Amino acid sequence: MNSPAITVIIATHNRATLLRRALASLLAQQLPCHEIIVVSDVSDSGTYAVANELLRKGDVFAQRPGIPGPAASRNLALKLVTGTDVVFLDDDDAFKPDFLANVAAARAQGLPQEILFTSFEVIHEHSGGELIPVNLAPFALEQVWIKNFIPNNCLVYPAPVVKDLFYDESIAYEDWDFVLSAHARAPLRHVPINGPLIYKNANAEQAARGEENNAHLLECYIRTYQKHPATAAVREQRKAFFAGVGIDIEACMQRDRA
């Protein structure tokens, strides 16, 4: 079986230094990317400079107009994919050098239409780069219909499964929504790879949490559950998940429909 031609998509927003780290990790891959597609949602000279320096012949850089946000940027990139498989990389994260080679080996051992997902490592930048492996193997696959446990960087999509799918720009949990839409078309399979490096910054995360509230998070779950109806067994698990924090999720969903 031929090695997959892996397209890596990066949506970026005014973060040239972090984009450089992400792109450098792609250029260091033992198995070269088939293509890298970078889409910026703002005009930024630093981003242009990094893309001009690091992107190769055959890679793609695009700057799109409109409201900033990764969903629209990824949607544009999906229209440009020419590879057999699609991987997303957040502009503030990276891949270990053997990640794509290991993905290719895992793809050769399964069915071409499977959506693969890997484990990952978290790097805590605020504590001197402490690295914590996160193993996703123990998670039951049906859990993805209850709460998203798979970071976007850990998914390997067959291009035919997602080429005509789009990130919903109206929903806050667009990554989760996209996983569920794709999973409705193709099976998920965990592979024992630990390649994505997800960088965490406590100060940035605290600021982001300050902009959220429980009502907003509940609304995000309701929107996702309504868009992706589940089996009776999964509905019971959704109810139990929210009952643990004192919320009747089905009553909330009924009120939302009214």
C-alpha cells in the first residue's frame, strides 16, 4: 500500500512566532507533508514573512476576508485539499518529528475510510515546559457523542470523508461538531501514537475562562446535542453526565425548542 499523501491545514490569526514553531515542526517531519495549507484571517506582515520563509513549493498560503475565526479559515482550506488524508494543526501547537510517519504506518494497518485519532502530550509553558502524556486509548468511542475528548490536532481524516463537510461557523464547539459530522460517515479508530504537542499557558487559559460562563457552556452543549441526535443509550449517558452537576439536559433542550 502506498503511503498516504497527508495535507496539514493550519488556521492562523496574527501569531507569527507561534506559526513559525508549528511550521518548523512540519518541516522536521520524517515523512514530509504532501502539502501544507495556511489560512490567515487577518492581514499581518509577520505572518506573511513566516509563510514566505517556511512554506515550500506546492504549499498554499491564503488570506481570507470576513469575520476572524478558525472555522471559516478551515472551510476555505478544505476546498483546496489535494491529499488523501487531512490533519489539522492549531497555530500554537506542534507535531513530534515522527508523527506523520507513524500516522502513515497506522493508516496502512486499517481501512482507508477510517477516521484515526491519536494520543497527545501537553506542554505546560508556565511551569518550565513540563510535559504530560495523555492517553486516549481508554476512552469508549461513544463518549465522543457526550463530550468531546479528542483534540483537533489528534484526528486524521480521509479526504473523501471531509472534502464536502464544513465547520459550522455559528456554533462555539465547531471542532466537536465537525468530528461528529465526520463520524456519522466513517468509523473512528484510536491508534497508539503520541505525536501532537499541545502547548498550555495558564495565564491565557484563565483569561479565556473569564470570558465564559456556565450558561454559555450549557448553550453550546444544547446546540451540539440538537444538531447530532443520539441513540437511546447515548441519550441516557448524556442525561447522566449532566445530572451529575444537577442539570436536566432534556428539559433544557425542550425549553430551547419552545
